[in-house]
Amino acid sequence: MASSPTGVPTSWLNIRRFSTLLLVGIALYATTFPIYFAVHAGRSASELGRRTEHVNDLYGTLATRSRALSVAVRLTRRPIPADAAGRSRFASTLRSQVNAQGTRLSPGNFAEVPPSMRVALARVDDHVTRLQIMLLEYAALLELGRLPEAEARQADIDGVNLALQDDLALAQRLGLQDLVKNSSALRETGRLGVQGVLWWLAIGITVVGITLWVLWRRVNRPLRHLEAGLDRVARGDLDVRLPVLVDDELGRLLTHFNQMTEVLHRRAQDQGRFVAAGELIAGIAHEVNNPLMAISALVSNRLAEGEPVPAEVREELTQVLRQARRAGRLLSGLLRFVRPDTGRATTVDLNLITRESLDLISYRFQVEEVELDEGEALVLPMVQGNPGKIEQVLVNLLSNAADALKEVAPPRLIRVRCNLEDEVVRVTIEDNGPGIKPQVAARLFYPFTSSKGDKGTGLGLYISREIAREAGGDLRLGTGSLGGACFVLTLLVARTADGAPQPAAAAGPTPESKAVPASRITDLAILVVDDEPAVRSPISRFLRRRGARVEEAGDGLAALDLLKSHEFDVILADVRMPRMDGVGLYLTIERTHPAMMGRVLFLSGDISQLQDLSLGRIPSNRMVIKPVELFTLEDAIADLLATAS
Amino acid sequence: MVALALIAVACHEQTRQVTIGYAFPSFGRPQVEVARDEIAEQAAADRLPISIVFDSLGTDEPSDIEVERAQRMVAIPGLVAVVGHGGSRGALAAAPIYNDARVPQLVPLGTSRLLRTAGPWTFKLAPDDSVEGDFIGAFVASRPGIRSVTLFFVNDEYGAGLRDGVTAALKRHGITLLDRVAVDPGSDLATLVDGALLRGAPDAVICAARSNETGAIAALMRDRGHQVPVVAGDGALLLPNLVNVAKEAADSIYVVAFWSADATDSMSQAFVARFQRLLHRTPVSSDAMEHDGIMLIVHAIREAGPSPKAIADYLRALGKSRPPYLGVTGPITFLPDRPTRLTMLRLSHGEAIRVPSDDGQ
């Protein structure tokens, strides 16, 4: 028994061959029965019948000739006519009688006769022939008038005739003995036939038992293992590994099962690490966003307040503000990418998602000397799909391209192009890497197919294409001009209720804009609730500068105390705070100041909380993510009031 | 019980032997020596070690003995074909054994037409008895002064077959058949001859019998004062036995032969020379027929291969997909319309001499 590449013994007798052999065996078993009877019993019986019939015919012929000659012999015992004419007539009659009996039998006939009878029948034949000749001699003697010799010859004729009758009787007796013997042989054949049938049945039962055992071992047992394994997988046990005893069809099926559960197991572990990383990132983001918010707010206030700042310092402060905002965007992107996706969104701002995907992976591009060619910016309409999933596809394609480019020397180039054609937006991502090998290309989008060897799970492109197809689009391999791989993601344009293309959201205000808009919060009473003074204070200062009357509280309980003595138009509350967080504050206000319910705006540096909150009683449009532009915050406050009123 | 001799004559001492069975009465054994000599002469071109197994019981074996001999033959390992047995009766008796065993049986001397239907593995070399009977009838009719004949026949397949052929031919030629008398080796031939003469004195006697009966009948006819030609079938041509029995009447005997030693073709002359060199006598028709039988099988082995089926296929193909085999007795096929080379010989001073077709005596 040889071994397969996996080390499992390879059996020549795989299930298909076994099934074929089983069918052939059944056919042989079924047909051998009648063949056995035909050969063993039928042929013997037929041969016996044929030989018996032959002996009977031969004996019958000889007996007939003998009886006819006996009549002639009896004629010779009559008185011989005295006259020549009478003797001549008598001789003529005798000759006619004798010549009518023909020649002796062909020796070929005796070859079919059993040896025990052969001599007796041959002697009968010889006697018959001899008797014929003697009768002819007797007739000749009569005609010749040699009467004494004729009388002497008559005695000889009687002797030969007597011997003939004796031999005929002997042949008859031997024939009967042969018949009895043949009957015994036939009975013995029948007995052996029955014995053969019993043996045959015994062999059949044994073979059936062995076959069932082999079937149980080769088919039933692996199937039971597979069924149990599937049950365990269905219960979430991805550690299950099934024993593969033989490399036949079921063995290969079990091997594939083991490979799939192993991949699923690795994926689950990766997924777990991914979720844990997301939570870590969320925590870090909260911790980082607050300082970023503080930095951004402090610098914004410093630049916006009228005190003269030297140009060099202004430039440095502007740079600090820009970097803080950039760090904030990056964190937002990371949080969005790692957060669990509900899949409920049905439209995607491809302009934004593409930009954010590129931002996510831009650091890697810099480190690995990858030049990104984004081409001319194009404002695309909204497309159908889930933003998180589409972003996952884009990041996957960009990451694959970056992986491929590791194999080539700089210049390394990735080209991203977005095109709008009627109902479809086409995103093309190509590189100048080694490209996809033809033997891999044919199965590229199949599960567990990877061009990265052991480094890839072989599921990325498969899942990406499934995401694209779920959204009504597709992902396919295209033909690029850079010489490397080229992937084309197509997505359907989202439509409004009246069938028109749904436009993308307008871009927000430019953070570095130097033009100061008119205040929208003049004379508003605003309560800023945040546990971090570094955040709370610059926000309050900005709001005051914009004409609002601002009170500050360090947590929910402090805010509630203030609410007892003050009335506010808007409450701006951080979500995560000690003693009483923003949610607790909101739920308390619901009971104590229900009129304020529509005037609470939340601030959070942890975007991962957004989903949880939006599922709760807090409307999703009340959340402002830190770090936030102070003017954007002002707009959010003004919009909230407009909505509430 | 007749002595049994089983002699294996090997042409080459090789482990892979091809065996031909030779089943004839003991007086046929010298044929093996001649065949062996010819095979040895061709050995340089022959890669097959061919041996001949000889099985003889003596003369005039009963049919059941022939069957037993055939059974011994087919049990010999490596047997590919058999040449024999003896005359029509022996060959017919043995034919079922060879047909059951699927071993080709080549019958050189049997003339019974029954041999043609004995089985697909039985091949008859000699012409049918009806052809021989017709030849005898035509010969008798061509002799001047012959208007009536008496026919003696042995009461077996050979004699009966020849009797029927002769009877038909005589009837066609308008020759009167005075009597047809059955004889046997133990018959009182004198009485039978005298009885037959009562039905008239024939111008010629025809004997479808062996040499003993033919010689005795010729002698009896001469004793009874009837010096008429005695025309016999091929079964009587056993020299010098026929001459010894017939005595002074021998010169009145004409015998049908399938070949004559005075044939002028090169094959016949070479065969006569070889035969005389080895056996110190002149071969007769049966010698040539048996020799052709053995050498035809040897040729078939060389051409078609040493298997019974290949040999049988080869023999059946002669005259069809293969050319006829050129033997001493002429071109050989086993087709029904095969041309025959029957010759009439006359005994003269103990020798069988060819009778020219236009010779009146």
C-alpha cells in the first residue's frame, strides 16, 4: 500500500473500483450458478442421454439384423429341395434375405459406445456379418449341388447364430448394466450438484459478510465520522479533525473537511484577534481623541482669538492643528474599519470610501516605496452596497497589490481609477508587480486559492467578490497596462425614489479656512459636560467667544446639579465620564427634565460606542465624534436646536 | 493380444518438442524412417524440434482397438496432429476421438466417403471410394471384350463404398454385373467364387477387397479355368503379399494406385531414391501417400505454427487462401473438387507396372 502526499496510505481499491468489483462479483456470482449447472449437471445429463440413445440405436440395429438373419437361419433348417430348380429358388430366396441386411456397421459408431459394451457389440456385428457370408456360402453350396457340404455348413451356421444370440444377450446385459451405472452416475451428479449449491451459498454468505465488513470499514465508518464532525462544526467546534485512514474518495473528502475546518479555525482565531484589536483601537482612540480634541480646540482658539501671534508661531500652530486633524481622521478610519458591521447600509459614498481606504493603507505605501497614481479626481454618485464591506474590498485589493509589489524592485506603482459608465461605477486597481500566473488565474476567485502560498488564507478575493456580487456588482480580473495584476470592481449606481442617481454628500467645510462664519449660537445657554478639563475648557472658551453663555460640569452628576439651578438651550455631554456618563445623564434627564430630551448633544472619542448607542434610546444624529472642528461643533449645536424647535 | 510398440523417434533432442502421431499397422513403420530422414535433411532451415511418435498394434486391428490407440495418441504431451489410422474402418473408428480432442487427423489411405463427414478435424488425403469405383468401372469398360463382370467386396466401409462406386460406373458404361458377392477374411472363398460362377462366367472380376482376398479370388478364377482380368482397388496393393497369394494368377491382377514409382517428376524420383536407399525396395502408392501425409503436417507446422488449431486451419486453407501443397502424389488440397491422380497398375513378375491409358492388356 503506497502513501499519498499527505502521508495517508493510498489504496488501489478505492470506492469506485470497489463498487465496480462488487457489481462484477455479483454478476459473476449470479451467472456462475446456471453455468455451473449447465456444465456440471446439464452437460453430464446431456452426454449421458446422447450416449444412451446411441447405444440403444446401435443395439437396435444389430438386433434387427440378427432377427432377420435368424429367419434366414430357420430357412436353412428346412428340408433341402430335391430338384436343382427348387434348390436354386431356395438359394435365391436365401440370398435375397441375406443381402437385404446390408453391410457391417461403421466402426465410427463403436467409438461412442462405452468400452465395456464395445467388444460385445463389435462381436455381435462380426457374427452378423459372418452369418451373412455363411448363409451366402450355404446358398452357393445348394446351387452347386454340394449338399453334404451344405448340411455341414448348416451346422456351422447354427453355431454362429447361437454365438450371435449369446453375444446379443451379453450386449443387452452389459447395456443394462451400463444404464444402471449411468443412472448412478446421474444421481451422483445430482448429489454433487446439491453439494455444489450448498458450497456456493456458503461462499456467497461469506463473501457478503466480508463485503459488508469492507463497506462498513471503507464507507460507513468514514461517513459516520464525517457526520459527527459536521455536527461538531455546526456547534462551533472548529478544532475537530477527522481520522483519514485511506486515501480513497471518502478519505479525500475527509482530508478536504479537515483542511476547511483548519482554515475556518485560523480565520476564527484571526477574527478574534481582529475584534480584540478593534476594541484596543477603540480604547486607544478614545484616549487619543480627547488629547487631539484638546490640542485642536486649544490651537483653534489660539489662532481664532484676536491676540497677535507672530507669523512664525502662527505657522507652527497651523501645522499643529493640521497634524492633529490628520491624526483624528486616521483614527476615525481605523475605528470604522475594525468595528463590527451590521450590513444594514445600502448606499456607499465611493468618493469617501476610496479616500479613506487609501488613507488607511497610505503609511504602508510610504514605507514600501509604493507610488500611488489616483488620477484625476472624479465626483461619483452614491453606489449600492455596504460601506464597511466595500471599504474591506478596496483595502483588500490595495493590500494585495502592495504584497505583490514586494517581489519587484522600485519603482513600484499602484494605479487606482474610478469610472462612471451609465449605471455602473468601475474601480480599477492595478499594479506593476509580477501579475497573476495563468494556472492560478483560472481558480483565483475560488475559496482557498492563494497566490501568496502559506501567507494567505485563500479567502480574501473570494469574499471580496461575494461582497461585490451581494451589492449587485462584481469583481473580476482585468487587463491592465502596467504589466501586473489588474482587478476591476464594479458597483451599481444608487438611485433616489424618483429614479435619479443619488448624489454623494457635499464636502464639509475646509478646516484651514480662514474665513470666520457668523455665529449661530449667540445668546444660547450651553452646558458643556466633560470629565477632561483640557477638552471641556477650550470648547467652552470657543462657544463663549461665539456668543454663547456656557456652564461647565465634570460629569453627569455635576451636570444634574447645574440643571437644578439653571436652564440650558443645549447640553453638550461627553459619553464616557466617571460617576455618571453621558448615557446615564441622558436617561436621568428623560425622567427629570423631559423637555430637554431633544437638546442633548453627545461628544465621544470612541466611535465604537456609536453603534451601541444608536441601538439604544439616543438618536444617532446626536453624536459628534472627537476630535471635531469647533465650527462644525457650532453647526451641530445650531442644527440640533433647529430640529428641536 | 497384439504386441504394442510405442517408439518415439526424435528429430532433435530439444526440450520443446512438437510431436506428430503416426498411427498405422506395424508394417507402416518404415515410413517414419523415410520421413525422419527428410526432416533431418531440412533441419538446417527448421527451428522446431519435430518428433514422430509411432503407435502400432500389427495388422488388421478391430475398430475398438483403433479407438484405444487414438485415446493413447491424444494423451501424448505436445501432440499436434496424427497421421492415420490405416484404412477407412480404422480411421472412422478413431475420428471421434480426435475430433473430441481437437487434434487434426490426416487420413492418407482411407477412401470411404464417410470420412468427409467424420468431423472438422479429420482430413482425408485419398480420393473418395466413389471416384475410385468410377475409375475402375471406366477402366473395365475401356478394356476390349469385357461385357460382364462379377464383383467381390469385403463387407465393410471400404468394400461397400467401392462396390457402390463400381456398380454405378458399370451401369453407366452398360457392363453387365453378374453378381455382387460379400466376402470376409474368414470366408469360404472357393464356395463363394463357385456360387458366383453359377450366375455366369464374367469377362472380368472386380475385387473391392484386401490383398489376401484379391489374391485368393484371382487364384480361384484361374483354377476354375477363367483367366480373366482381376481388377482390384487400392486396398489390395500390398506387395509382395498380393503376388504370394495369387501365385500364377498374379499377372492377371490390375490394381488401382494413387501414385506410381515410375512417375517422372522430380519429387517422385527423389522420394523413390530416398526410399530405396533407406529401405532397399521400391515404394508403392500407400508408401507415397503416408509419406505425403507426414510431410504435409511437418510443412503445416513450419508454415502455420506448432498448434493443432493452426495446423487444422492451414490444411483447410489449402487451395483457398493458400496454394495446394505439392506432395509426391501431386498437389494436395482438401476441397471436394480436388483433382485426383489415379493410376492403374498391372502386376508383372512380382512388380506393379503402370498401365498406359491406351494399353489394351
